[in-house]
Amino acid sequence: MKIEISDLQFYYPNGVQALDGISLTIDSGEQVAIVGQNGAGKTTLVKHLNGLLQPNQGLVLIGDWDTTKHSVAKLASRVGYVFQNPDEQLFSKTVGVEVAFGPRNLGFNGEQVQALVKDALALTELSDKTETNPYDLSVTWRKMVALASIISMDTDIVVFDEPTTGQDAVNIARIANVIAELRKRGKTVITITHDIDFCAENFERIIALSHGKILLDGKANEVLGQEEILATTYVDPPQLTRLGKRLNFNPTVRNEEEFLDVLSKDRS
Amino acid sequence: MNLQNVTYKYPLTETPALQNISLQVNDGEFVAIIGPNGAGKSTLCYTLAGFVPHFFKGELTGLVEVAGIESHNSSLSEWVLNVGLAFQNPFNQISGAKYTVFEELAFGLENIGIPREEMKTRVEDAMKLTGISDLAERSPYSLSGGQQQRVALTSILVMQPKVLVLDEPTSQMDPIGTREVFGVIRRMAERGMTVILVEHKVEWIAQFADRVIALKDGQIFLDGTPSEVLTSPLLQENGFGISRYTSVARKAIEMGLWKKDRLPITLDEAVEGFSLLNTDETSS
């Protein structure tokens, strides 16, 4: 399902302009990371995708739906949104009930709900925790519950807001697996992240925001190679991109495979 | 700071969150604590900050001593004069009693009876240090996560504690903001403040910390210089994160493309090691 945003402007009630003329198109099945400094407008932008925020000016289209003409509840059938803090999202007594809540509300029948829940729990490695109260789990696993409760809704578009914050290496790898599986299923995945190494290793397209405007938008390597421009929105290129640059590598590299590839070619 | 055989169990739990931790930290030392989620990192922070045993009940054995005072024999209000803690979630730290960031930062100082003029100076200096002077008149609740974290850190710095305990203080910050805050923490250590920092961002630990302690299952797993600990092959096997420099160099060894004995932990070390490759080639 295509996302089309044109000339989106948004002001908070205190008059602060959070988004200043954002135009972009995201095709069905794309994996996009959004980066940029604190306060750049990243969360404000994605909250327009499911109608939590409405444009003061401009247009947001999810498929053929104008977000101002459909309720948040309706848009939830197309766009799933995983909050930055799982505690703002979870409220049920057990993991199983929590993960079933979304698909049940979307009107799936009992059997479908069961299948969707089972799949989402397997994907997030929570199958053995169905009966646990989410708040008895560590914050790591609560994050996975938050992911599962959105995945179970089987929306075409899934938005993650800072999925790796405060997560250890093992869980970051789990989250990367979830994203890879969603890609295989043809889902559009949009992720806000400050973890630029995670971003480089898991996304093909990167959008850098600064002061409510699009600073850069393109293929991962093209964007990550722009060290000076990224610095204006407080983003450092990934570790291996910086290393490659210091070693005068051409082209830009962003992960171990690309780095080692250029390194061994340089030698031959 | 001195910990001897510290073991702690939360109420109603079977397994200790901390097991037999012994640890001496010198004044002005910058110690980073790494470990998988659930390793006991935050519990260790609470113990150093006196929340265990004064706020969290449960069972604490062993000795926790800062500046010659034992936490058992001290009240929390005395303890906070020596040890300041910035919480993992800055939202939990904001008092809720103040309308502006400036007032929020003065809150701790009011509680310990610092004269008004000194309070103002301390708050202004600390805000300058952490780069939040422009937030002074904002409501603490109107800030982004990263900004709130800077406020939380600043609210501890104004107290000028001997020991600074920071639980993932940059988790919600943008990358360059993170680097800046690490620089601030480093400066505090150079001024003689002892720093205990829980952090997943290995690249900056490698560059700024004096010492790294790896925690696993409530126990000290490794303790040494950043280079000793962060290049240990045991880390990856046990679910710890390592820097991409270390990890890519380890793979390069197998391809005959890393010749140094020691693996790199920082960008500069990686550049140096991989550049060596080219000089070798031209000289041979």
C-alpha cells in the first residue's frame, strides 16, 4: 500500500512548527528508516500516518484514504504503530489477550484472531509467555509484546518508533529478524531510530529530517555518505561508514560485508 | 567506593539480582558497566545510590561504602549528598512539582538548603555544561526524550556529588548528542567525580571510559581496561554487544586482513590497524 505525503505542515498548539512542508512517497513493501536530531519532527511525522495527528496543511494519503477523512480506528487497519515506550501501549492482563486485542477490534473472526496471535507470538519469540502479565516481563520482553500486538493486526504498513532504545545486542538482533520477516511478507516498514548502525544494517532507504524538513532522502549508502549534512541534524554515519571514509574507501560502505569486500579488493 | 561481597534479592524473589559483587573504584575513575538486559545493571545502580536498601526492601548482604560511610549506617538523605543517580527513564525522575526546567534543576539544591545565589550559579553553570541553557523556561514535560535526559543528568550535576551513577543516560539521544554528553561525563571524571555509567553504546565507552565491568546474571563477568574487556571473545558468545570495529577486525583476521595482535575498539585504532596493511604492502 502506497503512502503519499504532500506539503505537510503541522503546528503544535503552542505555535511551534513541527513539520514544515514534508513531501514524500513510500511505495508498497519499502523498508524506510527515519533519522534526525531530537525534536526534528520524526515522531510527529509518523503520527500523521495513522491519524493520531492531522495536518494543518497538506495531504496524507494511505493508499486511497485521506487521513483527515477516516478515523484513527479505521486507519488502524492499514497502519500499525509501535510506540517508543511499550508502557504507553500495553494494558491487558496477559500477553495473549494483549496481542489478540488489535485483530479482534479490526473485526477478524475467532479463528483468524487465533492464527494471527499465534504467528505474531512466534515471530517475536513470545510463544511461551502467552499467559504472563506483560508487566511481569522485563522491559526487553515488554518491547516484544508491543511489537507482537501490532504485528498481529496484519496491517500493510508497520511503523516502529525507536525499537532498539535500551535494548541489548541479543534483543536488537531479534528485532532485526522481525523486520526482515516483515520485509519478506511484503510489508512496508517505517522505523524511527537513533541507532545508526542498526539503521545501516537493516534499511535500504533512509530519510534524514531536520527542523521539520526533509534534509536527505535516498538509498542508504547515498544518505550515509553525506557526513557533513548528517552532522547538521546531529547524526553520525555508522561506525563502518566512518572507518571506510577514513581509509579513503570508494564507494561508501555501511556494513561488515561491504567493508570487507572493499578491503579485500583494495588489496588485490 | 568500595563494595565487598554484595548480594541482593528483591522482595518475593528466589534468585539474587546481585551475587557476591566485590568492587573498588578510585576517586575520579570513569567506570562503564555493560551487560545484557537482566544482568543486574540497574540494580547495581540502585545499590550504589542507596535505593537498595533504603527504598527497595528485600535482602542485602555485604558492604557498600562510599567516602568511608556505609550505606547501612546512613539515611537516604545523607547518602544523596555523596551519590547522585540519573534514572534510566528520565520521566521517572522529573519531580512533577516544578513548572520550568530551571526550577526543576534547583529542586535538589532547595532540599539540601543551598543559599539562593549559589543555587542560581550552580544551575546556570550546569545548564551551560550540558547545553540546555535554552530550555531553562520550558516545562520539563514539554521536552523530547533526549532533552529530558539532559535535564535529568543536569539535575544530578548541580548537586555536585562525589559519585555520579548514570543508568543509560543517552538512550533517547541523537548520536551527536550522545557523543557530547559522553564528553561532559568525561570532564566530570577529570574534575575528580567518580563515574559509574551503565551503557550499551560500546563505541563511546571504548573512547571515554577508564575501565569496563561486564555484568552477567548478577555477577562480575569481566573487569579491566576498555581494551581488555571489549576485545574479549567471551563477550559476543554471552550476548554482549561489541563495537563494529572489533567485530569487523575479528572477521578480517580470518581473511588475513588484520595483522595487529590487538583488536581495535575505537575508530582511531581501527584506522591505524587497517592502514598498516597498505604500508606493509608498499614496503614489501
